[in-house]
Amino acid sequence: MDTAEIIVLVSGVALIAFVIWYFFMGEGVRAAATVGATGVQQINVTVKGGYTPDVIVVKKGVPVELDFYRDEASTCTEQVVFGDFGISRMLPAFKTTPVTFTPERAGEFTFTCGMNMVRGKLIVEE
Ligand SMILES: [Cu+2]
């Protein structure tokens, strides 16, 4: 093989890897909150260039505690906003910040960073 063939081969493999990553990761990570002994639906969310999980399923009328661990110092994600719930919180880097509220209506709600760039979805079920 000469250099040109190697370059073609390497970029082909990289493209395939990207396509696989795109289709599997593009769907996002979905998680349901678990109800603890205190009756609160708790879930841990890692903040690093996005939210993991980025689709969170909770039940209506039950208090929710989302514990955001911000695993980066990039200013993009320093704030999380739940517009539909009138909530906005600063997330200090490398710390866990709890966001608590009780969803009183079912539906799909978007939460974002302060610039509306990084997004996640909260699904409230009946
Ligand atoms: Cu941002």
C-alpha cells in the first residue's frame, strides 16, 4: 500500500465510525427517575458538552430532584434553565447541584443551557 491508499483506508474507517456514533449517540440517553424512600424522584445528570441522560422520564405530581454534576468548566453549561417551570440554576464546575420541583402537568419539556445551545428533554408522564 502506498500513502494515498492508507489515507483513503483510514478516512473510510473514520467515516464509518462517525456514522455509527452519530446514529447510536444521536438518539440520546433516556432514563427514568427512581423514587427513593423519601418519595422523591431522583436522578443524576452529568453535564459535559451535553446532558447525560438527556431524556429524563418522571411522573406527574411527585417531587423531582435532578442532581446535576457538571464535569467541565466550559462556560456554555454553567447555567441550566427549565423555562416551563420558571427555574434557572447556576451549576458550579465539578460539583453536584440539585434542582428540585414538582411537575404538575404531563408533557414534554425542554431544558437547556443558559444560551439555549445544549438541550435535554424532561418527559412528565401521568
Ligand atoms: Cu451554552
